[in-house]
Amino acid sequence: MILLEAKDINLIIKKLGLEKFYLQLVDRLTKDFQNWKDFQKCSRNAMYVNNGVIELMPTCDKQYYSFKYVNGHPQNPKYGKLNIIGVGMLANVETGYPLMLASMNILTAVRTAAISALSSKYLAKTSSKTVAIIGCGAQSEFQILAHTALFDIKEVRCFDLSKSAMERFARNLANEHFKITFADDCLDAIAGADIIITLTSVKDKQKILEIKNIMPGVHICAVGGDSPGKTELDVEILKQSKVVIEYFPQTVVEGEIQNLGDEAHKTVYAELWEIISGLKQGRVDDNEVTVFDAVGFAIEDFSALRLCYDLAKELGVGKDIDFVPYSIEDCKDLYGLFLRE
């Protein structure tokens, strides 16, 4: 069994290069979403605790099983701790034996950005050159770089309530080829944008974007709304746009469409896999307003774990560990194994 610590995940990505890793991950996501019907699926199991949430996200196809443990504790940074920790496992379906245990802190950020960029591939204008990003937290740089892997981005317009967050964002991306513009507010940020990415962290039903401010042809990646009672968009945006989601049973509880109530089913145009598989059209013209209501789904973690498993073996990264016994004289003699070990 392979163990990939945080440093190993970083090494894999850096050996390949972040842009190439994004392209390979987008390719894996595309293939897995095309094989959507081969997966056993369920909404993530969430336990809401005093200071946050702890979740399990399982899925499997006919060969591999994966799950991710992930938390969200917004107050952690006050105590010098990350607010999100991710741990993933990949296992063999035929035997149930684990194949890999991996840190998923960076990997969760990367796969979240990759699925946003994949949605933009199908739903944004192919000529998109300007991205607005509202919220310059931990996910922001990853989102932009995932989009630059697929689009010829010339300008990024950013806004955050914290000026230091915007400055950090600009500093981290200073060597990239696009122009970074600091906006005065949300409206200033989205002016002239082809793609809008919302990444706010306030646990409340916000309206950081309203329908009266949305211009024809824009694509919105709504990423920050990912739990009950935590949304970002004016509900009228959803009613007047082509809305695409990941998995309805989960998104209707956690995503923007939770605010639609009984109208959610008829308002949602498609799940993303339907568009990727060619069952439904993506963007049909340059005036259409599209929304990807992203909450994060287990198949995305599956794709990321499978890619890292293959790359770890190819690049010789990580360590082999005896996590479970593999050489057993009598498979039914567990007590005998206990005595011998």
C-alpha cells in the first residue's frame, strides 16, 4: 500500500508541473463523468459540530473504491490551524484491500479548481479572456490557474473584503502572464468579466451577485455555497440562467439551488456529466447566462486519487507501508497472526 504525505502530493504536482497536472486531472474527470453510470453514488455524510462540519465522501466504480475524510472548521486559523483537512483512500473493489492513503489538502483545492474549469470549458464562451474572482482565500489561486490551463486568460479582476488577502493573491500570482486588477467591490470586479468565480466563506444566505448586475454571456462558477444555509447568489440569477450541477440529491441540500425549494428540479438544466457525455448541450450562444452550482462531489476525489496513484508509481513517489497484513499462512487464523506479529 502506498502512503502519500502532503510533501509527496506536492512533489508529484511539481514534478509534472501544475498546468500539466491540471490537464491530466481534467482528462480523468472527463472520462469518469462520461462513465457516470458505472459509479455507485451517494451524497456525502456530514456531521455538523459546534465549530464546523466533518464529512465522508465515498464512491466506487467496478474496479476501485475511494473515500475522502474532510472537515471545515472556519475558526481554526485563529489558532494557527488549517480550516480544511483532507485525507483520502483508494481501494481495490475485488478484494477490498486498500491501495493508497493520501493527504488531500492541496489535492482538494486542485480538484475543486479543476471541476470549475471543466464546467467553464462546456459552459463559458470559448473566447473568454477575463475572469472575476470574488473571495481571495485558500482556493483562489488554484481556481485561476486551472482556468488558465484551459483558457487564454488576459485579465483577472479580484475582490475581497480583506485587502491583505488581495495582496497575497496578487503576490502569489505575480509571475503569471495575465494582468491582475484590484476591484473596489463586487460590481467593479465583475465589470467586463466573461467568467465569474464566487469563493466567499461567510456561512449565511448572501446575495453577493444580483440578477440586475449580470450581463449576457457570462458564466458563473458558484463555489462558496457548499452547505445548508450558505449560499452566494440572488435566486433570480438561477431562475433566469442555465443551471448545471454535479449531483442533484447533494446539491439541493448544500448548493445554491437549496433556495429554490420545490422549484429546484425544474430550474436545474443538467448535471455536468450529461453535458460532458453529449446527452445535453452546454452553451449554445454567446448571450446565454450559465451557472455551475458547485458543492464538490466524491467522483472528483476519485479521479484525483486515481491520478495520484498512477503518478506515484510512475514517478517513484511515496512510501510502501504494511497497513494491512498481506502474507498470511492461514487467512482464518487471525489470533495466530496476532501471536506471530
